[in-house]
Amino acid sequence: MMNDKIELNGKSFEITGLLPNREVQVTNTDTGRLTTLSPSDLLYNSLMDAKLEQINKSISNKPLKR
């Protein structure tokens, strides 16, 4: 992924692994705690929304190539 660090509610997370069944491993970069999240977790959905927003901003800031 492009930039796997995500800021959410004043905390910093980093996506450190993609697992089967759409699970992800994330690390809280403030505490170093590694957590596995599944799509049923509220934090998973919030992080994925923040990641999509980050990607959209990245795409919209790039100039068009001609």
C-alpha cells in the first residue's frame, strides 16, 4: 500500500499485514501494540474508511499526465 500510516481520533496506526478473509494486522504506532482486525470490528471499518479517504486525497492531488 502507498502510505500505510493512518491517523484516526488522535492515534496513529500502521497497516502491517493483510490476512485471509479480509483481516488486517495493524500496529498502534504510539504503543507498538499489534492487533488483528476482522471486518466485523468497528475499528476495522473506521481504519478502512480513513485509508480510502487517504487514497482519494492522494489521487486527487496528482496532476494528470498528458
